[in-house]
Amino acid sequence: MSYTGIDGNVAVVTGAAQGIGEAVARLLAQYGAIVALVDQQEAALSQLVSELRSQGHQAVACVADVSDRQAVEDTVQQIEENVGPIGILVNAAGVLHAGTVSELKDEEWMRTFDVNTHGVFYMSRAVVRNMSKRQTGAVVTVGSNAASVPRMHMSAYAASKAASTMFTKCLALEYANQHIRCNIVSPGSTDTPMQRALWQEEDGAEAVIAGSLKTYRLGIPLNRMALPSDIADAVIFLISDQARHITMHNLCVDGGATLGV
């Protein structure tokens, strides 16, 4: 399918150095967006930008920590001044600290919210402030199906994603009359470095697909693990003109793992 409304737009993608953020960045570039890629991983980010440029795409690297309010403000201002008016924002930066509630460290809880929730707030606020002056824009936050279904040993992650999901819906409501659409894509288990870090055995993917009665976790009815490109496809749709009448929506892309909840 050919999506419209992306070509020529400046698109900011956080967490762009790997995983879902990288897949989104690549797809946006293929559709003609001028991509401004934000991440802390300088080497990986530079490599991606070099690769995209070698393919004829327009891309810039912006090394920044989304949990740092001032860094976010400075980065957004630099993009607006040096790259162009931001028309698209994808909040894909995220961290996951697994563990039981009793074992979860204060700093792990705080860091999870700093990136997954505060980072979404800082970046969205800075970007939408400029979008509102132009009366147009599209924001997609990458959430998680864990925001709607409890997960054992993932309390910080699930809570932080639930917060950023509701924040994005509130953002959408506040800016709807300024023609700014804000939506959420909520992946289930996806084959990313973050997901693989959770696997304790070589058959990690098979275990996720099968599910676990012990942890009250349903498997994946479609019997496959999502690829980052599966999530990126959903993000691109919600950004495009083909979704021009969709806002405040949470699109779950999890192969049926949460039974449509």
C-alpha cells in the first residue's frame, strides 16, 4: 500500500538506534520523510544515519536522553531551526526492568518512568507546542499490550506504558481542534534486543509463543513472534493521511495475545 502525507515531512523518532524505533525510522525514510533520529546510542545512531543517507534518504542524528527535559527542549529547537518544521513525532524510546515488586530497585522504577512516561511527555510537549502554531501534525506513541493486561515481574514497565498511553489520549483530545492527531500503537512480544534480554533459554521465542500458565500469560494465537517491521507498519498507517480521521486510538499489534482487551 502507498501511504500519503509522509513525503517531505520532518519526522522525529525517539529510540531510533535499534528495535521498533529503528524499523519506524527506516520505513519513514522509505516513504520520503526527513527523519531526525533521537537516541543515546551515538555510534549505532550514526551508523543508521549513514546507511540511510547512502540510500538517498534525508536523515540526521540527534544524540539526546529523552528523560532530560532541557535536552529534549534543545533538541526539538535545533531540529525546527536546522532541519525544518516537525510534522511527525514517534515516541519509541523505552526501557524495561523486570523483577518482582519486592526486588525492584527504586532507581529501576524511576528510570522506567523517566524514559517511558516522562520522556513521552517532554518530547510530545515540545513538539506539539510547535505543531499547534501550524495547525497540523501527527503523533504516535509506542505503548505496550502490558498497559492493559497485568504482567508478572513487569510492574514498572506496565504502569509506565499505561501512563504514557493515557497521556497520549489526553494530548489528542486537547489538540484535536488544531488538527493534530495523536494515537498509540501497543505491541505485544516483538523480536527486539529488549525482548531477547528477557529470554533465559535459547528457545525464548517458542516459550513466548506458547505462553505460561505459571505466570498467567496467554501465548500468541497467531503462533508467531512479531517483527519490528510489523509494528512499524502500524505506526506508518496511523501517521499517514489514510488515518486522517483517527485520533485517540490505541492499536494493539500483538497477534491476539491479549484477546482483544
